[in-house]
Amino acid sequence: MASPWRMQSGGLILGNLLQALVVFAPFMNDIFHTAPFSLSKWIIRWRERAAHGGSTRA
């Protein structure tokens, strides 16, 4: 039987991989109505967050 730490780590890795699949796989985008951010949108979001001291609220 696998140790609890291995099972937890495997669950976290699997969860992250599934999340990435939903966001980045085109056929999953259609099913879940999602779209990945472009690099320019990530930069804009990072600058907005930095301007507010790391807060997500304006």
C-alpha cells in the first residue's frame, strides 16, 4: 500500500494536470467554455496586482 504522502502528492499532481488540460486543450475549451490567457494578459494582470500592493481588490 502506498504511503499517504505519495497518495497526496499524486492527487495534487493529477489535479493540476487536469486543470491545465481544461484550460489549454482546445477540445476541453469548447466543453468548459474556457480560454488560456495570452502572455500580454498575464503581464497586464501582474502589473495591476503589483500596483495595488499584491491585493486582488482594487
